[in-house]
Amino acid sequence: MWLYRDDELRSDVAVKALADNWAQREDVRERFLEEARILRAADSDHVVRVYDIGETNDEAGTPYFVMTYADRGTVADLLAEGRADLERVVALVRQAGDGLAVLHAKGVVHRDIKPQNLLLTSDGLGRERLMVADLGVAKALIHASGLTDVVGTPAYMAPEQALGGGVDERADVHGLAAVAYQLLTGHVARNGGVSDLTNAKLPPAPSVFVEVSPEVDEAILRGLEPDREARWPDVGSFVEALAAAVPGAPATLYTAPSTLRQTPRAAGVPAALLVALCLVVAIAMFGASYAVVELIQG
């Protein structure tokens, strides 16, 4: 993975580009650009910021946007190191909740909250800051009632998403609670595929795996309720309930003990060539709609 050095910002940034095999589709291009617009409008410390948008200077005219670089990786990287302590879980959930609340206030539901879409960066004082990212499946809530497509990741997806019907911010409450559950216990809240969500049940209480209070169990399990009417009504309610169950939990940022992730650099290689190579490799390896490209300018 490559970094790009923005001389004007005097900082490392990430560049997200639309894969060539999708760049010619106007509907996909518009969805890609809409993601950039949503991120730009959010303007929150806990939502990835977009600094610039443009197209490559070649025949393809590939759209891209420049955004915050996450130097500590993602919550998925954190999970690879093992379970997190309860105070850190609260700090991360609070920050994710802050970012989601901003998106919800702007009429956007994410619909794919999972560890890979929660990025971690450092604030310069040794503290970690979480940012919500990847709105590739986000939709305006005003249009949500008319959706028929099923998007999301089954382990974190709210059961109502499996029905292909309307969703609201309670779907993101479920996703965030599922991330909290996994961070705390080391287990995913649910196994199986999308079809299994039609008969979803609550997972074992977190206290089955780790020593926590009944209040922590209650806060997380209510966030995972299969029936959205029984779920927390918004992310703020969930976050406050979880924080209230953990006296002394960090109110804002968290001083994380983990070492900053090291990223390989390739000095002297033309940036345009790196863009092309990274896009080709990403498309060949993943066949994904979007390729995330991080470069360093030689």
C-alpha cells in the first residue's frame, strides 16, 4: 500500500480512485462522487475528510478523491491483535458514534459499519482518533424506504437489511453494537450469511466471554436486537448507555499503547505509474468496484 505526500497540506494523504472497469459507467461514477460529497459535507473529526477531487489526465479520466490517511490502520487491524479492554472499546464506540451522528443529521445512513470501515489515525499527541469511512453503500435516508437492494456485511448487518426494504439509522446502531461486541469479546455477534438474518437471534451476552457488568451486557445486546423497534433509537442513546455502564471511561480520545503501523515507501517511482499499477493490481486481486490507492510522490 502506498502513501501520497501532499506538499500543500504538508502531510500524508490517501487517494481513493474508481477502478478502470467501472469508470465508464455513469451511475457508478456518480455514486463514487456522491461519496466524496457526503464526506466533504460531514466535516467531522470522526468522519474521513475529503480534501480534493478530480480525474486522472489520461484517456480514461479516472475519478479520484484525496482524503485523510489512517496511519494506525483500521479497527480490523486492532482486532487482529486480540480483544480490546473495556475503556478502549467505549472510547472507540463513542468516536464512531460521533461520526455516525453527523452523517445521520445530514440524512445519510451508512449501512455497512464494520471494523474495516472504521479507520484509526494519530492526533499528534499519541492518542488515537477513529474515523468512519467507505460510504460506497450509503444512501440518503429520504430514499431509503424505496430501496430493494441488500447491502452490508452479514456479521454486522441489521436483520431488516436482509429483507431488502427500508432502513434507517437504527441499522447503523446495530452495526456499531456488533463492532463493540467483537472488540470486547473477540467473537462476531453473528455467523452465517444474509439468509440467516431472517431468523436472527441475540448472541450470548458479552459477560459469557469477558468479565463485564450486567449494564454493559444490556447496552450492547439492546443495540443488537433483531427487532429494530426494540433497539436503541439512535447512536447517541447507545453510546451514552454503554459509557454510563463504564465509570471512568475516556470521554473523548484514547491514548493507545500500540505502535504506529509502518507503511512501505517507494521513492523515485513516478506517481502516475504507481496509480496505474495499484489500480491494475487492485482490480486483478479483488475485482472490487473501488480501489484504494495510497502513494508517495517521488
